[in-house]
Amino acid sequence: MESAKPGKKKGIKRILFAFYYSSKGICAACRGEAAFRLELLLFLVLAPAGYYLGETGIEKALLIGSLFIVLIVEILNSAIESVVDRIGEEFHQLSGQAKDMGSGAVLISLVFVSVTWLLVLLT
């Protein structure tokens, strides 16, 4: 069995620190990303609607879960943009491509929400 590295948290302390750093990431997204704030607002409006409009547990999970996916993908996209910007401000084709791909992932997640809500609510 491998021992933990010196200075590494273990047990419940590790879980608490992970929760703390995750919360910092979500707060950073709220403070610094207008798109995340808008998507969070839409989530806060649509999640209760999804709960009430879904007739079964599976429908409710699909309606609400698809909204969570948008938030997750937006945070990942923001992380990609931050790393690319940290590396350098000058234009590089791969940097632009990375940012475009992250943005494309957000678009796909929004299409997924639309398709999911249409299929669940219209069938």
C-alpha cells in the first residue's frame, strides 16, 4: 500500500478541502463569467419547471440533468479559456482552436437541453 505524500490531506480533511476548492471554482465562475451567470439563472428558473413538468422520475432527471450538463461544460470551457490566456496573450492557432472547441462543447450542451426538453415535453 502506497503512503500519502508529505503534506497531503487524508480522510475527511481531504474531502473538506476538495469541497472548499470546488466551491472556489464555482464562485470564480459566478464572478468572472457572464455566460455562467446567465446559464445559472436559467437553471434556477428551469430546474423547478423541469421537476413539475416531468411526469416520471426519469423525465425529471432528464430535464434537470440536462441543465446541470450545461453548467458543467461552461465551467470546463471557462477553465480552458483561463489556461490558454495564462499561457500568453499573443494569437496562436492552437489557442484559438482550444477556445473554439470549448465554446462548441457549450453549444452542443445547449442543443442537448433543447432536444431533451422537446422530446420529454412533446411526446
